[in-house]
Amino acid sequence: MRTSIATVCLSGTLVDKLHAITDAGFDDVEIFEPDLIAAPQSPEEIRALCERLGLGIALYQPFRDAEGVVEHEFARVLQRAEAKFQLMDRLGVDTMLVCSNVATATIDDDDVSADQLARLAERADAHGKRIAFEALAWGRYIDDYRRAWSIVERADHPALGVCLDSFHILSLGHDPAAIERIPGDKIFFVQLADAPILSMDVLSWSRHHRLFPGEGGFDLPAFVAHALRAGYAGPLSLEVFNDVFRQTDPARTALHAARSLTVLQDALDVGRLASDSDRHSDSSSEPLELDQVELKAPDTDEVAALLERIGFAPRGRHVSKSAWLYAAGEARLVLNEHNVSIAEPRIAGFGLRYAEPHGAASRAERLGARRAHRRVLSGEADLPAILSPDGTEILLSGPDSGIRWPEEFTGGRGAPDPGILGIDHINLTEPVADIEEAVLFYSTALGLTRESAAELAGPTGLVRSQVLRSRAGGVRLALNVVPPLSEQRPAARRHAQHVAIACVDLPSLLTRARARGLRTVPVSENYYDDLAARLDLPDEELVRLRSAGLLYDRDEAGEYLHCYTETVGTVFFELVERRDGYDGFGAANTPVRLTAQHAAA
Amino acid sequence: MRTSIATVCLSGTLVDKLHAITDAGFDDVEIFEPDLIAAPQSPEEIRALCERLGLGIALYQPFRDAEGVVEHEFARVLQRAEAKFQLMDRLGVDTMLVCSNVATATIDDDDVSADQLARLAERADAHGKRIAFEALAWGRYIDDYRRAWSIVERADHPALGVCLDSFHILSLGHDPAAIERIPGDKIFFVQLADAPILSMDVLSWSRHHRLFPGEGGFDLPAFVAHALRAGYAGPLSLEVFNDVFRQTDPARTALHAARSLTVLQDALDVGRLASDSDRHSDSSSEPLELDQVELKAPDTDEVAALLERIGFAPRGRHVSKSAWLYAAGEARLVLNEHNVSIAEPRIAGFGLRYAEPHGAASRAERLGARRAHRRVLSGEADLPAILSPDGTEILLSGPDSGIRWPEEFTGGRGAPDPGILGIDHINLTEPVADIEEAVLFYSTALGLTRESAAELAGPTGLVRSQVLRSRAGGVRLALNVVPPLSEQRPAARRHAQHVAIACVDLPSLLTRARARGLRTVPVSENYYDDLAARLDLPDEELVRLRSAGLLYDRDEAGEYLHCYTETVGTVFFELVERRDGYDGFGAANTPVRLTAQHAAA
């Protein structure tokens, strides 16, 4: 199927947008009228540019307030439309979107609407054009695609069909199954937008909060499948009004948009449309385990000291790079000082193990991930690596190769603390402009499954946190969105990235680690007083937590003990002990942690 | 009445917040429990700090999920409460907020709730504490303050009263008049929050979008008046959950909050509670006219050239400052090069005429405006000046003095173009973090009236625009909010400030101005094609607009012709002609203007 996107999805001028859309690989474009009106280029220039770029103009939109009006008003509608048909001739586009009347309709009568739309279609036909009629969710009388179709059916004109927009249909909870009762050749156009499930007026929801497919709560593969079963053969076109995408780089947004359509088409191809959780990943595309985390800086001495205090031991220096491996249990942290331009230590990448790492890398590339270049010398493991949208390097290893690469580090010394089991999760930060793209990347190109997002109160704003994980549970990744207005404030540095280390008997480990010089972020006494009031904890347990300086959480299954180290650069570590299948991340304690870090900043 | 604010309104640590609250002049504070829990200070330290600062702790909040539960659950409630009463002893606070049960209530029976709240109050009483019970708008069973009161009345315990929160009452559209039926001594606490009128779920609305009084759509003076008539004598306390205020400087937010309470108290004092439009200004506190606009930069040559091309003539250089006055009709623009650290020309201030400028300045100062220092030499007009929150200097002149100060500029040459009438409006830009504070400042300290806000699509994001004006119409001010994520992009500079010049026969003026070398922002041909399709304009009028390069708008009353000059620094000029009482700002044309400016950037 051809892919398409509306110019309104992107920021910039019309010419900027057309280039970005072409570069992202779309076949077609919907021209959003205000973009053309504001453009200095003539319609002929835009047409010629699209021809040179190989971009089809699939739709001109929107034409408003056409039907359900009194006759003298309708004469004006035909006059307006005549001017637009001439414009479409100049632009070289066949189909015009007419959306159901919001402002001027006074006649709630399907016969009148059908008659007027038929006459409009007749005029269109005379220009070799056709009309795609769409029910807006806030149309004055017509807000349901089934009614729009019944009017189009009644009008019975070859140049009149319907446009189906997933947002208008799914936002009102209308069942999309009836799409299959519309003849495919009467579905003139399909527009796709996802959206978070929000409870707000549908107009604001639509104008500000639409998302690309796979990023919200709508089941778009099922929606599109209905249109395909009806016989629709036109383009799949994205129409996403979003406050953030309006402000961000159009080239990047267009790539991001294209990736969402590829994922959607994959889901359609494999025919697994039944449930949301099946959509993005199957067991073969899902990572098995977190292999390692890589921190980069010109000087990683402070991180090395911190890791040794926690209980890591150096496994050696890399044979050909300025990189050191610190390990304990299944936790492996690479400190990379090779060719680094980053001033302060940060998480520069991580490794994931897949059953078929080369297959996983190809899949990620097809979904728009860039391949990362790695220098590999003779005898070293040549692992595929890809880049996340923000440049984090993800190294893909197999069940075997994941065990071989540590052998490239030589000269190890000492034994790690046996209390360390592995890496529990990684927590990365994303600016608000990048979060949707990052979530889409990790949930599709990397095969992780998105969980619902939480919002946590910190001293400089609310932190939105999105968890992604492998369904088998081996990989857990949290993405935190920094409050955007606080980014300029010094304390925002403390909205740092972190790596959580899984431990056994954390209180004992902490005693040993503190003897090695580890300092953890202090927990307020008030926290323990509140814990005592809130939970039925045995007194001796409370005393243990308090004396160990541990935070505590529990869910139906089990318990979670955790604490945080000081921050080095923009990285800190969390030490965690999960008991009896606790499945969360201690989110209730985040405000306490953020406040303590804020005070220490 | 005592003034109070909840710590949750501000960003930072608890100690930061207490200092900011004191510095802003509040009498009392509500301690929001999570702030205390996260604080490293003991309750005794917080108490001692508040004592030193002279800040009363008026409320400890919130205690959740108390009533309507099964008995064994209620035993846990009493245990939890006991711990909190002990904490309140340490903190030295008498009143605890209990909000209606959201999570654990299973019994929808007022007798059960009354009985349980009475027993809770009995325990509180034993500690010398009291309980203020509040109906949350999303309480499971109790979401109406009238029902909360009827339960409190039924419980009939001296240590049990109600807390009235304006948000929970007004957001659900409940009539606040019934507040007057509650005995004043049973209203233990009043919490105030304003909010924009939004159609979304009330929980999200409450948690993210509350505003300080006077900034939203609630009639808070009427609300408070009901409580006062009931005999309430406790503090007026602000409880505002707002995503922006959580991120911004607490000292500034606290001042802003204090200003909103002063305005509210003024409104109560004068007893003009009837209508929203009467609330903030009367004719004596309202500005009569815009006197002048001042642009500052070390070098204003380019602005001077632009003004002369438009048709301004130099009225002279200031006798004691490096400042030049350009005038035409009633439009006066001061170009100030005196002692300037701003790199590029920008709007640094403006002058307003008041019937009593010194009275207006005192009033603004009492509402938190800082006084601006002006160097004045012998014989020069000594006008009072105040600073807006973002540092814009506002010079207040009287009906007479407004005519005298231009005499301080000498050496004028030439005659201005007679087509220029005066200044139509000023358009300033505000970052999103500052807009609420700016709107409150201009609508209260300066006596302007706030109109509804509009949202305009630009090529790098949606621009929110808030118009303020004097009711007599002499002063028009628009505040535009720059899309925050685009601030870093170069094109954001084009979201510049501007001064609109009112003209008569704009097409002729433009012919003369272009002969003087003026260049205006080009308007796309597509714009005129669309104008022709949209409006029934006579062809010759369309030709005139097109050949003059003018944008066009109309409303019920009249028409608006306008165009824009190039940008110098961050300032440009709009030339406007209002015909027959047109009352808008040509907002429909803003996307065309922004796109043209974006392309020129």
C-alpha cells in the first residue's frame, strides 16, 4: 500500500515539509490548505516540486461547512468549491476532503445533505475531481462515519465517497467493524492517527494530542484491517495534530512518522491483529537479556571508584580500546574512555541479547534505526550495533556471543561482592520533544513492550515515566521525561540517568559496601515515620530499613528494598532487592529520592 | 483576613518553599505531607523555622481514605491517624485536612461516615487537634460539599468541621450559595484555586491546571463572600496544583500568588462581586490611552530608518539622555540608546495615561509591582514608573503630563506622514512560564481587562495569544506565548514583539512609504486566491489588496487591512487600518504572517 502523510503533521514551511516527507520515504502527501495558502510558491511550483521529488499529492484538505445548509448559502458553497477545484487542477490533485459541517449547518436532514453533496460531486466531476466526505467527531449533525456513509450511499454519485479518519471514529468509541460494509471503491481515503486515551473534549484532544500509530491507545491494525477487508486500496495516510511535533525538526518527525507506518504494516502483514500486546513483538524479535551497560567520559575514575565501592571488580582493560569492564554476578558495566567528546560520565549505550542478533539488527534498521559503526580488530566479536533516535548505542549480541565479548577485556583483579546478581533495569532521560519517538523506537525496533506511563512529583516538576520491558521479564527499561521548563535550572542535572543493580540481601551488601566507602542518598526520618503510619510493617523490619537507609515498597506479590548512590556526571546507581516477585520500580518513593538529590545538587 | 498558601503550589524543597512564602508576605502555610516526608529536617526543625520566620502552620494535609470503610479497615485508619496527630504535635499544627474517600470506601451511608468521622474527631480532640473534612470532586461517594456538611452536621463533634475548596465546588458547577447555611465556626478552612474552564476529567484538571485567583474562569470573590457571610474567620489559603508553577522559581511564584490574593481581597473590600468584568478594574484605575512605546538598544539606527520610511518624523533628541522621539499623529516612539545592555532593539517599555497616575502607580505597587528608577533632571517630567514581572518599564502619565514630556525632546525636523493616526496596539511575547503572572499583572496592577485567549498555528508551533484592553478601548495589549520547544530554534526569533500603527487610507500610505524605501513582508498569491474563494469581496477591492500587499479580515462591524514590516532585532511594526468599528486583530491571518517571517528568517 502507498504511504502518505498530511503536511499539518510537521513543522516548517510547505517546501521544508515536502522535502522532509520525501526524505523519510513516503509515497504521497496530503496538502493541508493553510500550508499552501501561506506558501509563497504557486500551486504550479508545488506541483512541479512534488513531481521532481516523486511525491504524489493524494489529497487536498479540508473543505469545510458544505452540506446541510439553506439553498442561498449552498450557492456560496459551490462558488467556494469551484475556486478550489481550479486550484486543485493547478496543483494536480484529484481528491478533496470535505468534512461534515460544524459551523453553518441548519438542516439536519440526510436527504438534503445527500442532495447537496451529490451536486458538489457533480461539479467536482466536471473538473475530473472527486469528493471524500468525512464525519468529524464534532460535526454539528453528522459525527458518525456510518451516517456519513449512508448519506454518500443515498447521494449515489461516482465522484462522491467517504474518508475514514481513525481518530474521529475511535475517539467516540464507534465500532469500526461497519467499515467492512462500505464498498472498497467508495472508501476514497483513509487517515490514521493514534491518541492517548484521555477524558477531555474531543476537539481539543484531536487538535493537540494525536499521536502516530502505535504510540497511543487505539487499535489501528484492526481499524486498517477493516478498511482492507472492505477492499480499500488507496494510501494509508497519517494525519496527526500534535503540539510537540508542530515545534520539532520536520525531518526527524517525518522519519518517526514513517517508522510508525512501517510497524503498522508489519502488524498487518503478519495478521496478528487480535490483541495490543501481540502487536509489536513476538518472542523472536524480543530481547532475552540485558547484556551490559556502557558509560562514557574522558575520565571515568569516579565511576570506577563508585562501582568498586558497590562491590564490582575490574574484569580487565579492552585489548584495543580505552575501555574497562567492571562486573559482578551477571551485571557488566563498560567504562569507555575511547575517543569521547562527552564531558561528564553518562550512559552512552547498552547491550541486549537476542536469539538472532543479526536478524534483530536488520529488523531495527528496516524500522528506521541507524546502524552504529564499531571499530573491530581481528579476533574481536563483531556485534551489530544500532543507534536510538537520541544516539544511544545498542549493541546486539546472541546467546553465545554475549558470553564471548568479555574475554576481550584482560588483566582482571579481585572478586566481586557476591551480593550483586545483575542489572535490574536502566533508567534513561528523554526531553519531552523526543519521548514519543523514543518509546516507538524501543517498543518496535527493539521489540520491547510498552507499559502504562506514570507521573511522579519531583521538587522541580512532574516527571513522566514510561516503562518498557521484554515480556519474559529479562529486560526492563524506564524512560523519564524531564519537566521541560526546569531544564535550564541547575537542579535539572539531578534528573539523571541511572542503572539499577539487582542484589540479594541488600542490607548486608550495603554494610559491606559502606565499609568500602559507599555513600548513599540519605533518606529522611520523616519518610520512616510515614512508612510506619502507612504500612503494617513489623517494628524490627522498620528498624532494619531505617538503620540501613533503605526505601521500601510492596505490591500484591512481594516487596522492594532500594537505595541510591551519589551522582557522578549525570549517572547514579540504584541498588535494589526484589522479594517474592515484586514487579514495580518503587515509584511511590521517587519524590523522596528526587528531593534528596535536589537538596544535594 | 490571614493569607495562606499550600507548599504544593511551589517548586523546590520544603525549606526553600517556606522562605519563599515568608518573603512574599503570607501569614500562614499549609504543609503538604509529601513535602514534609521528603524533607531531611525533623518536624521540630520545621516548626522552629516557621516560628523564626513568623509563619503560622495553618493546616496539615491531606489525610486520605478515612470514612465509609468496614470496621476492621477503620481500625487501621485510626492507627494511621494517631501517628499523624503525634506528628502534628511535633509540628505544632492544629488542623488536619481529611478528604473524602476515593480508594477504600465500600459503604455509601452517611450515618456510617458521620460515625467514623466523629470517632476520628474524638481521637483528634484528645490531642487538641481538629479535622477539616473536604469533599473531593472525585470522591467515591462524597463529592459535594453540601453532603460533606450534612455528614459533619450529623456527626456533631466540636473537633469536626468542613474544609471548602473552591476548585472541588466550582469545577462540578455546584452552587456555592449554600455555603451560607453552614455556621461560620464549622468552616474550619477555605482553600482557593482558580482554573480555566476546560472540558476534561476533573482529576487531571485539578492536578495540572489550577491557577491562582483571577487567572481562570471561576468567580472566587463571590465564593469567598459566601464563606464570609457564613461567618468564616480563618485564613484564605491558596492550593494550586499547576505543572508550570511546579517548575518555576518558588520566590517569584510566591509573590505572584500573594498578588492574586491581594487582588481578591480588594475585590471583596469594594464589595463589587456581581460580575466578572467589574472585578478587576473600575474606570479610575483603568488607563485612558497609550502614551508612547520605548525601544532600547545600543544602536537604534535601523529602527529609526524603518520609522522614517513608515512616515514618522524625528521630534528631537532628549535634553539629558541618549534618546530620540519619533512621532506621527498620536503615535510616539522613543528610541533609547542610553545605558543599554540589550544587544538588539526590543520593546523595553511603554507609557500609559491615567486620570491619576500617582494613584495608579501606588495601586500597582501594592499589587506587587516594583517601582522603576528613572533619572530625572531639573525641569523634566517626573513620572512614576513601574516594572512588569519580566522587567518591561511602564511609565504612568496623566492626561496633562502626557502632553508635556515630549517637550524634553528638541531639534525636531520634517513633518510626519498624515496617514498615521496613532498606536493601535502593542504585541509582547512571554515565555510559557511567565504568561499567567504577566496576565495577572496587566489585568490587575495596570487595570486592563482580559479577553479570551486564542491559539494560532505558526510554522514552528501553536502560538497562544492573550488580549488585554481598557474597556473604553484606548489601550490594547496582546501577549503571545512562544511555543516552548521551539525557543531554541533560530526561527523563534521571529516570534518577535511588535507595535501596530493605526493608519487612515493604508493603501495610499503604503504607496508613499514604499517610495521612501519601506519593504513589507510579502503576502503569498495563494492567500489572495483563498480570500477570493472565501469572501464575497468586489473584484476591484481584491485587486487593490493584492497590489498593495495587504492582508484582510472582517467581522460583523467592519474591516481590517494590515501588513508587516521587516524585523529589526526582535521588533517589527504592523500597519493597520480599522474600518467601521472592526474590533479584532486579524488573527486569521497570523499563520500567513508567521510563515512569511519564518521563511525570511
